[in-house]
Amino acid sequence: MDFPVDPIMMYKYKAEVLLKEYLLADSYVLYTAVLGGILMCKLSYDITHMISSIYFKGYASLTKMRKIEWNNRGMSTAHAIFITIMSVYLVFLSGLFCDQLDGPVTFRSSHLSNFTLGVSVGYFIADLAMIFWFYPSLGGMEYVFHHMLSLVCAVYAMLSGEGQLYTYMVLISETTTPGINLRWFLDVAGRKNSKAYLINGIAMFVTWLVARIILFIYLFYYIFMNYDQVKQMDTFACLLISVAPTILFIMNVMWFSKILRGLKKTLAKRHVD
């Protein structure tokens, strides 16, 4: 006796098979992740455009390039929120890099950690493409260099499985991106004198200090304390771990000095007013 087939259940079954046997299969998970990162960029870009068109009256009066940068910052904010949450989870909560596990921490990875790096690789590819296409409107050579260095580190950690702990510790610094973008949004919207602009400036100072200064100092300390494990890695991986965080830290300090000067200027202006 034949039983009627529920079309909804059939589609659900086919979707589960596609997910398990193709998209999350070992040989395809990285390609899926990179593609997912690029699609996430496209989706967040379009959603930013749609929401801004409806709820921000001044959006329509922006120039074409301003709108592109506005939407691009919405895209980078979406990635920053995603990678910050995933990095904090993988480094501190997942147990993947805990000291109780056997084997060097420098060689630990998982499907989830690889997939997460793949999403970030997709973002860096999409954002770099936009920066090059509209250069220098979306950022100068410092942004190109920062993204290229981040992309190389993320790709290598994803493909080799080496040094993912250090890569994720660096990626936690993306927690500062939403604050940076919000400051730009408020500036473009003519809200530089608002309380929100001041609060955001203070919050940005604190998060930058913690995520891009203190955390990097701890990273250098952690690398030094586990250097016997670092030496077991491939030569190129050792070079990346030694050079990339150092260069990024120098850039972070330079940008931090600008943030500090900007905050002092804002506070001084409010004191006078």
C-alpha cells in the first residue's frame, strides 16, 4: 500500500541530505564557508541599504559614494559581530584550546573553527574587492595592507589547521569595529554633538584598549610561554605568528593614539560648551 508523500517533509529531507553530505562534508566545508562569508556580506550590505532607506531620512540625500560606504560599514559590522562571538566562544568557552587536552595547542582545530575562519576569509575577499574597486574612497593603503595580512593569516590557519588559537585571539579585536562604524554613522548623520557620540567615543576607547592593546600584549606573552609548541609548527606559520601580530599591534597603537586625541578633543569641547 502506497502512503501519500508530504512534499514539505520531502523538501526538508532533501535539504538535510544536501547539508550533511555536501555543504558540511569534509571536502566541501571550507568552500561552503568562504561562499557563505561572501553571501553574508551581500546580504548584510542589502539589509543595511533597505533599513537605512526606511528609517534614516538623511540616507536618500547622501551621495552615491557615501551610500556605498554606509552600506559597506553595515557589512563590516555584521562580520565583526559574528567573528567576535565565534572567536570568544572558540578561545574561552569551547574547550578546544584548553590546557587539559593532550597535544600542542598550536595544532588544534575543528570543523567549527575551520568553518568560522572560512566565513572570515569570504568577508576579507569581499571587502578587499570593494576597497580595490572604489579605491581610495573606502580606505587607503593601510586598510589594504591590514586586510591582506589578515586574509593571509586566516587562509593559512584554515587550510593548515596550525596556529588557530593565535588567529582567533587576533580576530577578537574585531569587537572594536561596530563602535568605529557607529562613530562614522553618527558623524555622517550630523550627530557629533549628541550624547550618543560621546558615549560611543568612550566605549570605543575602552574596547580598543582591551581588545587591541591589552589582549595583544597577553597574546605575545602566551606565545612566549608556549614557544616550545610554536617551534614545532611550519616555518611559514612561525613567521606569521611572529610578524603579523607585531605589525597589527603597531598599527593598533597608532590608531589608538588617534582615538585618544579625538576623545580628548570631544571632551574638551563639551567642557567649554
